Amino acid sequence: MKCIIYIALFFQITMLAQEDLLAEIDTDSIQNDYATATFKGLKIINFESTKLVAKKELTFIVSHRFGSIKNGVDSFFGLDDAV
């Protein structure tokens, strides 16, 4: 009996999840959405992006690579390593 109840509940949930694809076909508005400003900066994490600096634009980049935490206080837990 429990199995029948579980099957009935499962089929009801899957029926609610279905969308009407014919209603989407009948829509007349086809809109192309183009991506703008995919990369807002010139770097993506540690790598360069394909974006170039625009005219009359200044770019100032400060980057720091952290050292190993194993050295402890000697290297200020990786914050004081000059790499």
C-alpha cells in the first residue's frame, strides 16, 4: 500500500514540473540578448582576459601572491613573502 502511495505522489510531482512547450512556440517576440561587459576587469583571477584598455583610461593593478603558511611567524604566515 505504501508503494502505491509513493508512486502516486511521484507522478503528481512530475506532472506539475512539465511546461507547455506549445505555448512557447506561439510567442511572436524573439529577442536577442547580447552579453555586455563579460569581463569588467582586465584580469580574471590571475590570468589576463581579452579586454584591452580603452582610450583615455588608466589601469593601475596591484597584485600580491601569498607564501606558505607553514613558516609561521618568520614569514608572517605567508603575508610577508616577496615573490
